[in-house]
Amino acid sequence: MRMLRTGVTRAFGADLRHAIGKSVANRFSALLVGLGVTAILQSSTATAMMVASFASRGLVATAPALAVMLGADIGTTMVAQVLSFDISWLSPLALMVGVILHFSANTSLVKQLGRIAIGLGLMLLALKLIVTTATPLRESQLIIDIFGSVAGETLIGIIIAALLTWLAHSSLAVVLLIMSLATTGAIPIQLAFVLVIGANIGGTLPPIMAMAGEGPEARRVTIGNALFKIGGAIVLLPLLGVIMPIIANLDGDAARQVVNFHTLFNFAVALGFIFLTDVMSTLMQRLLPSIPMADDPGAPRHLEKSAVEVPTLALAGAARETLRMGDIVEQMLRESLTVIANNDTSRADNVRDLDDAVDQLHEAVKLYVAEVTRQELDKDESLRASEIMTFATNLEHIGDIAENLMDLAKKRDKKRLQFSETGLKDLIELHTKVVDNLKLALSIFMSGDVRLARQLLAEKRTVIALERAASEGHLSRLRDGRRDSIETSALHMDILRDLKRIHSHIVAVAYPVLERAGELDALPKRGDVSVPTNSSDQA
């Protein structure tokens, strides 16, 4: 089932998320899209996490999100309906087609279609094996005694099925297991219905647990959906005696009865609560009021857990978060220039706080991209993941160097030192050029523009020339015996060195772009255009 779901997610995940985002015009379209998306994904948990992530970002209100989930719960019954028929003969065909497609594919889409076919073939094979293996269970006295004791304890049966579903992270898997046991006569139909209700309630637990650490907007969706399921169970449990003959009249086969009841339960919940989504939304807003957003620059905003299985989307989010890092680093550099130029050390602590935010974001991006790379990535996705990790690391290094500049500024303030007018002008000119090139690097990182990458690499020579001119000018002032230059000599050279190091980290973003364009090997083999290292004498 995981192979089937991940195959669908990687092949069509972006389109499915787009469909959910566009479905909120009214509750009925939201329900239908939730039904369709989950019928394809075969995971209401995956749908719930998508919808909850939209809700947490304010892209969808709680009421339509709950309508999507009502449809998602119906969608989980669709494949169960298909698999309740004996189509095990499709298993070897699906496996053969899947293996051929997966291992001979030239494109990611065909490869994922092969994964889907393999997953479907394994599901069909597993169901056949379960039914075959479970047949002797109907004659086992131990099994008869266990299920006989549970049969009269509805609440215990619901709890057992709910826990099993939580462990399996799939209500479909548990319903199919119940279907197999009912087919062999290992459990009576009434108990099977009770277990189906428990499986449906248990199916709400994984998304609740997954969203436990998210904001109240996300948790409203998952908890509200769970309350719908519990409400449906409370209404339908007393009516099982009436429902059982009706289900049996539709189809006498035990497997069909189980899946028909599974579908009936979810249809009943959807029809019963579709007009109460606004009421549930209001209740959830009272129980889980919105928390005013703390202005924490170190809190990630674009790293969605639900997007991890769609590498293209996940890497786009990681790139946006890295761009946020770049904006904070740019702010740090501008603040540091104010501190250096105006001797305003009151802003030094703000630069340090921003460096803490950059460190937090770097850690978050690093762990998120590492999780994404556990998925099966194509060549372009692997390269993009590497670029994001590298650029985020370079930005984190720049933040550390900017913080070091504040230490130098405080040392200068403590000793009451003043740069010479010419020396300060040189530092400001070099600093301004470095900040401008950081903005250029951020554009290259997002666009991959080869022309801009060439421009940034050319700027490296400009920065080297400015740094060399500033150093020579400072040495000239030292030879002239300028007291202010002598007193600030160590600080002056340290700042020049740090600005050089910062710029080397900035320029590094151009190399992957030029390498993809086949232009890296054509660069002159000179020290001022070589790939930078982390040494302090980088250009």
C-alpha cells in the first residue's frame, strides 16, 4: 500500500495538492475532491496532512477543510470495494508490468507508474495469502474463544480495531484484514461491523498525531474529523441490528458485507455532517483558538511535512526557506555596516539574534532536505537538494562571519578607536559591493540563470580589486605614520579578510549553475576564479 501511495504521490502529488487547493469554493465540491484525491492516494492520512498544512497557512478555512476530509473518508472505501471481489488473478500481471516499467523507465512518471503497479500487485497477492492462511482459523478453538469474548464487548472491539489501525497507519489495510477474517468465518459479521467502526475511528489517529506539533489551525481539521467519526459511531452502533439484514440483502457474501458496511458508515457520516461543517468549525475555533504569531524569524514557514513524499514540492519549499535565510543574512550584513560605519554598537546584539535565527533555519532546512533525500529522487532533484544544502550552509557561514564582525566592532568601541576617513570609505565600498552581490546570488539560487551566474563570477574580480586597493591604501597610510591607521590596523585587516570570506561563500552559488551549463571547465585556471574553499584566504 505504501508503494502504491508513494507512486501516486510522486507522479501526481502536485496536481492532487492543486486540486485540493482549488476545491474550497463550496462544501460539496470540497467533499468530491477529497473523495477523488483519497480514492487515488488510498490514504486519508496523506489527504488530511495536505489539508491541515493548507489550513495552517491560512490557504483554506476550517469548514471547507472538514468537508474535504468527509470526502476523503468516502474515498478510502473505493479501493476496498474493488478488492472485495476476487481479482487476485491480476496480481502476477500487475507485478510483471510494474517491474518492467519501473526498471526500464526513462522518465520519472513512467517509473512511478511502475511503482503503482507493483504496489497493486503486492496488495492483491497479500489479500489472497491472508484469505488462504486464515481459513484454518475458523476451526481454532483459541480464535473462537478470543473473538467470542470480544463479540459481546463492543467498546473493547472498537478500541482493539482503532489501536490496530493506528499501528498500521491505514484503515484500508485493517478493513481488508477484517474482510479476510470474515470471509473465512473466523469472526462473525456483527463483530466485523464493530471492528470496521473501530478501524474508521482509528484512521483519524495518525493525522492527529502527525499534526500534534503544528498550530491550532491544522489541528482543528484532524480533531474535527475525528469527532465526526465518533459521532457517526454513536449514532450507528445502536442501529446495527437493523443495518445487518439490509446489508445482507444487498449481497450475502461476507467480504462484500464488510466493505459495504465500511462504505455505508462513511457515506452516513458524510451525509450526516456535511451541513454541520460550519458548526464544527466554530466549535474547533473555540476549543483551539488561534495563537498570535510570534515574530520569530528562526521559525520555518515553508517546510511542510505533507510535501516530503512529493520531492519537487518539498524542495521548492526548502528553497523558499533558504531564500528566507538569505534575506535575514542580508539584513545582518546591512546592520553590520551601520555598526561599522557609525560605530553604533547598540545594533550588534540584534545581529547576534539574527544569527541565531539563521542557525535555526539552517538546521531545519538541513534536516528537512535530508528527509526528502530518503525518497527516490531523479537526477535533477538530487542536484537541487545538494544545491539547497550547500547554499544554506554557505549562508550559515556568512551569518557566523557577520557575527564575528560585531565582535570586531565591539573591540573597536571598547578601545575608542576611529578608522581614518579614507580607510572607512574603502571598507564601506567593499561592504556595499558584497551586499549587492548577495542579492544577486539569491536571484541565481532561485532562477538558475546562467547569465547572472557569469555576472556574479565576474564580480569576484571586482571584489578582489577593491580588497587589494583597500589593503594597499591602508599599508600606504601606515608608511605615512597615520596614527588612526596604526591604531586600527589589525581591525581594518580583519574586516577586509572577513568580507573576502563572505564574498567567497556568496560566489559559490554560481558554480553549480555554470557546471550544468557546461561552462565551468571553460573558465580560466586562475586563483581568482577557482572554486572556493573554507580557508580564510579565499577570494
